[in-house]
Amino acid sequence: MELRDFTIKSLRQKIEAREVKAVDVCRAALARAERLSDLNAFITLVRDRALGQAAEIDLAADVGRTLPPLAGAIIAVKDNMVIRSVRTTAGSRILFNYKPPYTATVIERLEAAGAIIIGKTNCDEFAMGSSNENSAYGPVKNPWDTKRVPGGSSGGSAVAVSTGMALVALGSDTGGSIRQPASLTGVVGFKPTYGRVSRYGLIAFGSSLDQIGPFANSVEDVALVLSIIGGHDPNDSTSSDAPMDDYLAATKRDVRGLRVGVPRQYYGAGLDAEVRASVESAINKLEELGAVIVEVSLPHTEYAVPVYYLIATAEASSNLARFDGVRYGFRAEEVESLKSMYSRTREQGFGGEVKLRIMLGTYALSAGYYDAYYGKAQKVRSLIEQDFRDAFESCDVIATPTSPTPAFRLGEKTSDPLEMYLSDIYTITANLAGAPGVSLPCGFSSAGLPIGLQLIARRFDEATLIRAASNIEQALGLDTKPPVISQA
């Protein structure tokens, strides 16, 4: 059984008509995850729990009940979202074998809608990375070329969807961690507006930047999942009560008259020529469909990388202070004092990239440097937000590359943090502005690697993103199944 042959809707219909058993679909997904274990997409599989959920759906179908909207949908979850009594590590040794006492709101909403959670996916430690090479549980491999990275930090979720181990997966996006791996693995990755989806139960990295969103192989499936997980949550004080549109209806609307902004700052030095050609071809396709292409300017884009890596690391320094060996998780042994227990626990439990970011953030927040670094970064962040507001005066969506290059080789950028950080140069601005963004496949490199187009819209206007992305997806009609599927 090939999971990639289904959409959420078509699978639910098959199960409701009793043409397919949810248990069989679940077993097939688990078997594929095990056969493709060399890709290292999962940290933990929850076989018995998943099969139990599938059996309940089959029982409901057998007695003729109307099934919920996600009935039978096989879903993978990034391992920085908690599920009660299920191991949750955030890709870190410091949380090895941690089993939370509660479940994230997004998981509760998915399961209430009939979704089957099969496991927790591998990720960069505490979601800090652009290549999924920072996980304490080993790197994830790209199914299009296993010598290359899948992108990060949600690489495991992207690979699970790309290879048909799951129909949908959840990731988190602090600076591009959904959109960039979606681009490098050939799937659709959606980052909602900050506040659209509850962060309750998401292990925090940068609290003013983090956002949960879905991966899928179709815009329609992304739209359906967003309609389930979105909306106000009283458990999250940053959750918005802004009304949600009919996202599925948005997939059926054409783009005639839609104004598409192209910012010149995103098409300069450092952009791979093949990526540029594919992205521009997709934008031309929108124009052929009736959209209007306009040039816009985002003049403070050049400051985005330093601003992001000051704000994100400062927030990480604060958020990760709770991992001290006292309350939960790893604790160093053979220590002489409480102070040495703290320091050794954090030294042994955190990986190199996390330590680097904690030190950068602590420095930026320290006395005498706060105003010069963190305070100034927040002021420039406000300028970046204003850039987007100004641009949206003349356009409805902004179209850019998602990543400056196709997937790069494992180990290629690990010795140069700055070069690695520049992998997110086109995605971090949406996080700084709190705007929604989506990446979808728009072509392939000469080496056969996927290339992604990014669309960004006004805050809480996810429907327009879905509308534009759906039209491009249908017009291009790309086959985005990686070669590894035929071997599984």
C-alpha cells in the first residue's frame, strides 16, 4: 500500500466505505518507516498506540458512523512537541527518555479529528539548525540523495512525508525550519502566522518566533490540517482569536487579479542560478494564470540574519535555563556540589550548536551589552515588520526562493556556522515579521534535487497563501516522489 497515492480526503473516503482498513494503512506506514530506517527520520515509533487508534477508526466505520475529517490520516510529529507518556527528546541528550505528563494542544486537536500519530521525528537539537546534523540521535538523510541534508530543523518530518512514511507531519518553524526542509525534500511546508496555532506543548526555542505548522504532499492536505490545528487556545497566551477562513475553499479559487510582489533583495548574490530560474518560471506561471506581477522592496532584508541570530539566541538562552538536571531529563553523576551538577549536566547534556547559541544569547543579554545588541536588534526587527506592511500596500503575496541552493552535502557547512546560518536567509524575515509563509516544489536542479518557491502573505491571511500555492501546484503538476520510494 502506497501512502503517497492518497490524500487525507481520499483515504478517509476509502476507510468510510470499508474499502481500506485503517489498521492496514497504519501497518504499512510503520513497515515503511522501519524499512527506510537508514534515513533516520524517526527517533521514536509508537506502534501499539497507533494501531490502537487505527482499530478504533475501523470499528467506527464498521458500525456506520460518520468519520471525523482526519480519520485514518497517518501523522508524524517533530520530537519537540509533547505527547503524554511518549518519549520526547527535542533531539537532545539532555532529554533522553523524557516522558511528558501532558499533551500538546495541536496533538489533541489532530487526534480528536481522527489522526493516527505513528511517531516522533528526528530534528536538530532544540530545533537549532538548518541541516538536521545537530541531533544527538544522528543526522537525517535526504531521500533524493542520501549523501545530502534534508534541511533543518524539521528534517525528519519533511523526510517522513516525502517518502510516504506519513501522510502529514508537524514541524516547528523559528527561522525557516518548516519551509527550508520542505524545499530541500520536495514537499509542501506551511508556517502559519505567529499566534494562529497554539504553541502549548511545544518545547520552546525562541518564544517570539516559534510556530507549529504542517508538512504534506499537497496544498489541500496542508489546508485541511491547518483548519484543524489553528484557532485560539486558552493555554497559550500568545494564541490569537483572529477568525479563520475556509482554507479548503481557498484551494478552489483562481488567482486572477492577485498581486504578486517580487522583492529584488531576494534575487541577488548567493542565489543559485538553477534555483532562480525555477522560481522565476513559477512566478511566470502565476502571471499566465491571471496574477499581476509587481516589484516590491524589503530594504532592511540585509540586516535579517544578524537580527535573527541575536533575538533567537537571546530567547534560547532564557528558555533553556530550565534544563538544569534538577526537575527532569539528564543529570550528571559523580559531582562534588550543586553548582558542579548544574554545569556538568549542561556541559554533557547539550550539543555544540546549542551551547554556542546559549553563549551568544547570554552575552547579548548581559549587563552593558543589552542595549547595544538585543535592544538594537528589536528596533531593527520593527523596521523589517514595517517593510512587509509597506510591501503589502501594493501586493497580496510576496514570491521568493525558499533556499538559496538545493540540498547541500552532509558535512559541507558544519565547519562554518555563518555559511550554515545563511541557508535561512530567505525564510527568517517572515518569522521576524510574524507573517505566514509556505514553501512548495517548483522544479528540480540538473542533479535532480527539488527546488522550492516561497510565498509570504499578510498576517492572518493564510487563505491567500493557500489560494496562490494551490494554483501553482496544479499548473506545474510536478512528480515529487523521491527515488527511494521505488526501492522501499
